[in-house]
Amino acid sequence: MNDTVDKLVIFLAKRDGIDKLVKTFQYVSKLVNWQVETTHPDLANRFKQWEVSSGLSRKAFRTGRFLTGFNGLRRNPGATPTFKFLAVLANAGEMVYFFFDHFLWLSRIGTLDAKLAKRMSFISAFGESFGYIFFIVSDLIIMKQGVEAERKLIALQEEEENSKDAKEKIRKIRGDRVMRLMAVAANVADLIIAAAEIEPNPFCNHPLSLGISGLVSAWAGWYRNWPS
């Protein structure tokens, strides 16, 4: 059996799956809080509490997540020197993000000095934005290469009618491109959220910008992690 319920169970069993679900709660509640803040203060406060609780619980789920980047570099550093270089920078930034996120969580729940929260948040957000820039660059380069390979395969397909091998390769390239587009969308959205923490500004810090960015990131993650 492999129906929708089966896929949902598999999805939620993954750490990334439950993270994207709770992230959806976090940013939906942020948008609702912003929408009813002036008209229904009591309701807005309830959604604010839901937002804060969801944000803190996500940090608990991510305990040890910084090892993912380290293991990625160990197991698959990249096929070429360029991609190895980009992978080192991207994963280093992500490792800083997840590592200092642990201390941010501990300071916000009162285990560590609450005064550390601002500093830990800045370091974590800086590492996040630094890493995501290079993840985005890597994905854009691979998508560009995929487009060029697809054009060659289409030309080959026109020369050799009923080329099943070319059709299959084109299908894989297009499927990979969709996944990478989702990754770029999620990383750009998270970059906006990180920028709001690093250098507060009217655009990035607006509740609507943060809310939409959070949902784009969460739902792109849903798509990428949903079982096939």
C-alpha cells in the first residue's frame, strides 16, 4: 500500500517532515497574529504564543542537525573542484547555523543566560545566510547545465525517432530541475528571514514578508520531502 495516508506517515516520520509541518504552524500563526492584532488582541496573543512555541519546538527537533553538513562533505563533497569549493562554503555556513541555533534555543528557554539569545541569533542567522547563498549558486549552475544537456538530448531525439533513452534522460533532468527550483525557492525565502535578523529593515521584518517567506520555505520543503 502506498496511498496518501501511507505517504503522510512516512513524511512525518522524517525529521525534515515534522519540521516543515511545525514551520507551517509557526508562520500561519504569525500571519494570523498580524492580521487580527488590532481588531482582536486576545486572539492575536493566542496565535503569538502558538508562533513562539512552534519556533522553539523546531529548534529542539533540530538537535544535532549540524552534523548533516559535516557528513555531506565527508560522503559527497562534489564532483568537480568548483562544486567541492561551493559545497565547503555552503555546508560550513549551514553547520554554523545549526550549531549556534542550539545555544539560541537554550538561552530562549532559560537554560542559558537570556542575554546570549541576541548574539546567538545573529551568528546563527549569519551562518544560515552565508551557506544558503552558495547552495543557491550550486543549484543554479546545475540547472543551467541541465538545460544545456536537455537541449542536446532534444536535438538527438529529433534525429533518432523513438529514442527511449533520450526521453528517459530528459524526464530525469526535468524532475531534478523541479526539485532544485524548490530548493532555490526555500533558500531564498530563508535568506529573507535570516536577513531580517542580521540587519533589520522594513521589508524583511514586515510580518507579511516573514510569514510568506516562512510558508514558501515550509511548503517547498513539503514538496521535496514528500514520498514519491
